[in-house]
Amino acid sequence: MFLNSLSGRFLLLTVIFVMLAEVLIFVPSVARFREDYLQARLERGQIASLTVLADADSMVDPDLEKELLQNAGVLNVVLQRDSRRELVLASPMPHGIDGSFDLRDATPFQLITDAFARMFTPEDQVIRVVGTPVNKAGLLIEVTMHTNDLRTGMLDYGRRVFGLSLVISVITSALLFLAVRSALVLPIRRVIHHITAYKNAPEDLAQIISPSAGITELRDAEEALRAMEVELSAALKQKDRLAILGGAVAKISHDLRNMLTTATLLADRMEQSEDPAVQRVTPKLVNSLTRAVNLCENTLAFGKAEEPAPVIAPFAARKLVADVLESEALAAEGAGITFDLAPGDEITIHADTEQIYRVLTNLVRNARQAIAANKAPGRITVSLEEMADGWVIHVADTGPGLPPKALDNLFRPFEGGARRGGSGLGLAIASELVRGHGGTLELVETGDTGTAFRLTVPRSGSAAKKA
């Protein structure tokens, strides 16, 4: 429907406001017309009276007096030249005076009220009008007159003003309609056309809008739309690449799982060796291979959906942390890195053991790699804390801190890498696993003196089940 469009609404509002403006002009115009009409009758009456007063000694012929009053459009003329009021011209009164109006002290509101009262009074009346003579020809002039001609003249004038207002309103509305259509509606339709074209083919970079509007607001909207389309196209392209990469990782994980299974069987046979060093290392090798197999299986599952829901079960937290630190210590031999587990009592945490192990491994490994890259001795400390509503694990290091790029994309995969060659997957996976428990992984501080993370696991398992 036309009135539901921007052009239709603007056209309708334009007509309404133009007519309203014309009404505001029409009201005082009609009042002014009445005032001018009455003032003209006073002036005609004054001229007629001066004709009579020119020869004060002679008597006025009745026919001449009647003709003067008819030409002036009045019934009687009273002129006060000094302290005495004098009836200069007179004719028979059809009836008494119905109203009296003094133009000398009339206010604009009173003039408007009297004008519209006259327009809505159809019967002919006799009124008295009082005013000041022109050119200081006296102190006061007063005439009586019929109102029929006055009302007829006011109605004719009102119809002319209304017709002129209607013509002006139509012309103004048409011009404004065309101006708004060319300056506003058509550019908006162009933007809508670009949005539709981009929606149908978001991978086609040629469909991205090029800002060209001359209106500042529309150009800002086009520039914002262009920025959004550019970001969305890049995100879609990255999503496609990640989908391809995910398929490749799933295939690699499938083959790697088979290789690791064979390596696990061989590691089991190593336990039969009598070499003390082999016996000491073999259990950790078997555990590492088992976790690697589980990781491959979880990766295959992740390729189909998200990380599997955590299997909540109680486990000894200090033992798990010690296992993580010991594994990372083997990888950091000779690097001058110290791994510490803060002293305290054993704490039992209700969570998924394998997932928490992966989270801690990612955090500790990132800290170890940061310290090693700094080529300076360092320390990694893990502390456990039991709260009323859950458990908190603190991981702190004395490394060089995170770079600005890593801070801006801390938990985003492939963007939050803290070292050259890093993929940024470690913290992203760790954050997702913690969220799966209904908990949080937060960066507490980072700087030249080191970095600290806080891992919170809620006590209730309901949040983890919902996640």
C-alpha cells in the first residue's frame, strides 16, 4: 500500500503540515480582512460626513444624504471633532443595534474571535463600529451598518484563501515528494538491492556495496554495511577453510590413532625389560600414548559435533597436577625451568579427569614454551584451592608475558597464538573444555614478571550437564 511506504508517509505528512501552516495563516488573515473592511466603512463614512460639514449653513438634501450613506455602505455616521458628538448623516434604523465594536483598543485575539463569530452568524444584524478618524480629522467616528455584506465578503475571501492554500499544498507536496524520492528513497532502495544481492551470493566479493550516497547519514550506513559485509565474507571464507582443515585433521587423527595403538602395544612389552631406567619411563610412556589415543578419538568426535560432554567423576587433584608437571618436566630437561606444586592437602575434584588433564597440560605447556623461548630460567607454579561452590586451580609462571596480539584474540582458535608458529588452539580448546564443566578460564594477569591463569570448576554438576 502506497501510504505504508516512506514516500507515501512523507507525502501525507507534508500535506498535513502545509495545510496546518495555511490554517495558521488563514485565521489571522480573515480577522485582518474584517478589520480592513470595517476600517474602510469608517473612512467612507468620514468622507461622506466631511462633504456635509463643508457647508454647515445649508441643509443636506435627503436624496444626497441617502446617496452618501449608500456609497459609504453605512446607516448612520457620528463624528466627534471636539467635546461634542454630532450625528452627521442618518437614515431610518430597521431595528436596534445588535452589537458594538471598538477598533481603537481591540487586541489580535479579540479581532480573531469577533471575525469567526461573524462568519458563523448567518442572520443579518446591525452593528455599531467605533474608530479613530484618519488624518486627525476628529476625535472619534462611529458608524452603524448591516453585517450581511461583511459576512459575504469574509466567506468569499476565505474560499479564495482556502483554494490558494490547497494549490500551494499540492505543489509543495509534489516537489517535496520528488525531492525525497530522489534524495532518500532511491538511495535506500539501492542499499536494499545490495543487501539482497549479497544475501544471495555472500561468497561473491563483487556484491559488496561501494558507498556512493551524497547524504551523510546514508553514506555512513553504506560504509557500515560495507565493513560488515567484508568481515562476514572473511568469516565465511575462514569457516570454509576451517571446515576443510577439520576434515583433514579428522583423517589424520584416524590414521594417527591406529599408529598410536601399535605404539601402545610395543610400550606394554617394554614393561618386561629389567633395565631400571626403562621401567621408570615406561609407565609414563604408556600413559602418554593412551592419552594421545583418547585425544585422537575425541578429535574424531569433535569433527562430527563439539567436544564430548564431560564425564563427571571424583579424582585426586594433586595427583593429576603432579602427573602433568612431571610429564612437562621431562620435556623441559636442561632448560632451567622449575615446576612446583604448591603445598596443601589432597583435594578431590568432581570433573572429567581427561578433560581437566588436557586443560592443565595446555596451560603448563604454554608456560613452559614461553619461558624456553625467552632463553632464561623460570618457574611454573600450580596451586589448588577448594571453595564453597567449587574448586580453583591457579597456574602461574615467571615468563615474559603474553604479546598484545595474543591478548586481543586470547581464546580464539588460529588467532591467539602467543609464539611464532603457534596455532592458538591450546587456550581455545582449554576454554571450551572448562565451559563444558560450567566453569571459567580467566587470564588473571600478564606482564614482564609473568602470567597467571585461574581455572574455576563449579561444585554442582548441573551446569556441566546443561553445557
